[in-house]
Amino acid sequence: MRRHRQLFCAIGLSLWPVVAAGSQAPASEALSAPLRDQVKAAKFGVVTSVRGLPLGIRDRLQTMWGSQTLDIAEPGTEFQGSGANVNRQLPTRRLVAAGCTIELCLVYYQRGGATQTWHVALFHWTPAATRLEFGGLAPGGLATVDDVRKAVLSGAIKPAAAVW
């Protein structure tokens, strides 16, 4: 019986990374050529607030983050910092820049916690469905949606963000 329990625990522990990875939203390794062309030609309208994001994008972000609420602060407002500045009563993330076209939406945000990170998510969206097309870790300091688009096109976005 003890041997079966040890085997079960070993199997469970070895499968945990697979289960955890399955709960994370996948991010493409690189933009496909058609998507690259679409992003390059797109005229992203600037989104200045979280409420300005389409509802499908907000819902998808909340699902990706596994949170009960849309856990993101408005641009320039307080959120959970890093190190000694972590305030658990504030949102974990802060929107930095976003822009949408009729079918694409590019979202760049900062994530606080033990270490601050910046993330990009590129969505294809319609009123009927929203899907993550590309995303990952981004360099900090991007200020505009055009800066974010240039980073996406240059390959500066590192795929497979472990935590969105």
C-alpha cells in the first residue's frame, strides 16, 4: 500500500507542471507571416483606459489571469509594486499601452509582485469570439502602442510567459 501511495505521489508531482502549463494561455513562438503583415499594416486606434478595451478582450484577459475580477489598474495609477512596495489591496497589473483595430487588439501591461515584468498580448477579436494570437514577456519602457507594435515586429517579445 505504501509503495502504491509513493508511486501515486511521484506520478502526481511529475504531472503537476503539465497541468499547470495547461492552465496558462499559450503564446505563439513567433508571428506567422500573414499575422506579421497584418500587424505591420494595422492602424491601431489608441485605447487609453481599461474600459476602452472591447469586452471580449477584457473577458479573455480575466480568464488568462485566472482572476475573479479584471485585475488591472488604469495607466499611470497605483498597482502592486515590487519588493517592499507590494500592496496586496491594489491590482496586480497596470495597463501601459493598448490599441485596437477592427479585428486585432494589442495590450501592453506591467505586472507587479516579487519582480516586475512587462507583457504583451495580441488578440484577434470579433463580437462573437476572442483568441490570443501572440504574446509573451516584453521589454519595459515602451510608451505607446506604436512602440509595442515595433517590439512585436522586431522579435523583442519573448514567448512563453510563465505568468500572465
